[in-house]
Amino acid sequence: MANPEADARVIALHGIGKSFRNGVEALAGIELAVAPGDFVTLLGPSGCGKSTLLRIIAGLVEPSCGRISYPDDILRRVGFVFQEPTLMPWATAWDNVYLPLKLAGERRHGVGDRVSRALEAVGLDGFADAYPRQLSGGMRMRVSIARALVTDPQLLLLDEPFAALDEFTRFRLNEDLLRLWQERRCTVVFVTHSVFEAVFLSSRVVIMTPRPGRVAADCAIDLPYPRARDLRTSPEYAAYCRRISGLLDRAA
């Protein structure tokens, strides 16, 4: 793992805690460093503060204590994919992807190629004029991912984006996400409840304790990329899944 004190490119969390006004202590004493190009997955039980931690990293939520150090200007280039696609139902796929550029003051006529490339990257180049109601759940999530990618983020944050999808669609999107990550070489922090998904995607899996969430283990996944579907049936993959499951059990 990179040394956060020696490498200014690393996102480093020092003693991060978060308590809410209702008295719930969501996080306590989080120490975590995320190096450029990492694919880090936060894994833990429901209510352990994974999503809260992701929002703190994004700058959407202020921690109650501790500090975060970021690479220069990285918060200007963050993509966030929520658990639900959160698309505007009255807007086409093209306009939904265009939204962050519009909010940044960029005009439609100057960004057409960027929006089209983002849709093409997620396999939706033929659906620019479709409305969310005309798309499947997996396709709506692809639009959401394209919207996050259109700004060419250095940091991509994903909060259980595939949790509501069927297994076949989830596997396909796992593979597509890895392809996009390898093509773009951005840094990814991903939240999931699935051991199998975490092992398939990640270069590192960070295991969190029940609330208040703490880092119980930080496990490197030393499986080569690119990772194809047949990896899921390999003994090496099964061994990592058993190891991560055991670490989760001990953290509970």
C-alpha cells in the first residue's frame, strides 16, 4: 500500500469518525489510504457506515472528526454512481448523461462527442434518444455510469450500483466496469454487500466492522487482470472468497 505521508497523490483518511444528530455513531477511527489506480471495495454488514464513508470521501458529508488529504484538484473530477440510477424521467439518456456538463456551464453543441462517447463506452450508443421508462434496469444503471464517466473523473465512487439487478445482468456489468476502469485508469472506491462481487472486481477489499464502522482488515486480491467470467469458477477465486468470508465473520 502507498504511504499517504510520502505520496501526495494518495487519498488518505486519518481518524475519520461520523456521528449524526440522532446520536447514531456511524464511523469511528477510520484509517485508510487509496492509491492512484486502485480498485478498492468497502465490504461489510448493513448499517456499518460504508455508504457514509463513501460520501465523506466524495465531499458530500462532513466527518465529525479526523481529516482527509486529497491529491490536488481531485474533488473537481469525481464521478458518483448511486444505488438507484436517479435519472430524470422526462429526459432522454443523452440529456441525463449531459446533466453534469450542463451544471458545469458547458453548452450542448460543444459536448456532443463527449456524451456520445460516454454512452458508447457503456454499450448504449444506440439508445441516446430513449427515455428511462423505455430502458431495462441494467440499461438505466449503464446510463448512470455513463453520466459519471462523461466528466472523465480521476476518482469514481460507486455505492452498491448493482444490488437490485438480476445475477446475469450484475455479472455483465461487473465485467463492463472492470473494462472501463482498465481503459481509463481512474481510481475506484466501490461499496457492496457481496463477497463474490468484491473479490471479482477489486485490487483491495477493505472489511468494515458493524456500527460504528471501523476498518477490520485490508486484503489485497492478487488475481491478474483482465478478469474474465471463467475466473468465477477457478480455485484461486474460491480461495479468496473463503478468506474474505472468514475475515467478515471475525469482524462481526
